[in-house]
Amino acid sequence: MSADPFDSLMTSLDPSMVVATAAAGDERAGCLVGFHSQSSIDPGRYCVWLSKANHTYRVTLLAAHVGIHFLTAGDRELAELFGTVSGDDVDKFALVEAEVGAEGVPVLAACPHRLVARKTAVLDEGGDHVCVVTEPVEAATAGPFAPLRLSAVADLRPGHDAADRPTPPTERAPRR
């Protein structure tokens, strides 16, 4: 247990995991996300916090919509792919069954619990993650499910260190 009270509080939590996806032009991106939450009931809003080190962050800055895929306890392989492989090097969607969903968002076929949402705001308050506020335009679920938790993937090594922060645009996500 950490001596820092904030760290102690945070390590006691066991949030559910999602995969956030986005597309800009022909470029697709997706990453494993542990920071996410509903942020408004009326109107409905959902936020995801993306690491500035991730390819998905840079593609999402150029995208109008985001996919949020809620992982089940059986989705560790997807979590491993989207959490440990960098989109700067690999097209992760070539390794899974995916289709173009509403608003051109890449949708993972293996994830029946998902949102496609319009990006309404981006908040960068100077930390290593940026808050992407969204408004759902499409939601789907196969019913109740047991979510994949951080504790089930805590051993995974991220595709980027938190200190890696390339700036847009990238070769895979050119500015339009």
C-alpha cells in the first residue's frame, strides 16, 4: 500500500475496462481505457480519459465520434491486444473482427455492449490524460454482464509509457 493517501485510495478501486475506438479518414485507432464514466443523466453524457501517449488520443482529436466497448470478464484477449500493442506500429483492427459502425466508428464484433457517441468536448487540464466528453448516438447491449476489471489486467504492460507524448499529426493520422 502506498504512503500517499491519494494513491492508496486509487489502488483500492477496481474499475471496469473499456476499449475506446475512433477513426479519422482511413485511419482507425483503439485503446484499452480504465478511466471512464457516465457524466450526465439528462442529457446523457459519457466521458473517457485517453492517455496523451496513445495513438488513439491523436486519432480521436481528429474524429467526430468515438466507440466505447464495455469489456466482459471473458474479454482479456481483447484487453491485451488493445492495451499492450501500440497503434503507432500495428493496425489492431486487422487482428480482430471489426466493422464500420454508426458515424464511421470502428466497432468490435466481439463486444455486444457498446456506445457510439458524438464528441462534444475535450478537456486537457495539463495531466497525462485528456477527458473526451461524448453524447451517445447509438447504444447496444446483450443484457447484464460481468465487466472485465482492472485487477484482471493489472499485469499487462502498456504499449506506451505514460511519459511518451507525441503530438498530432502522425503519419497514420495526418491532419485533414
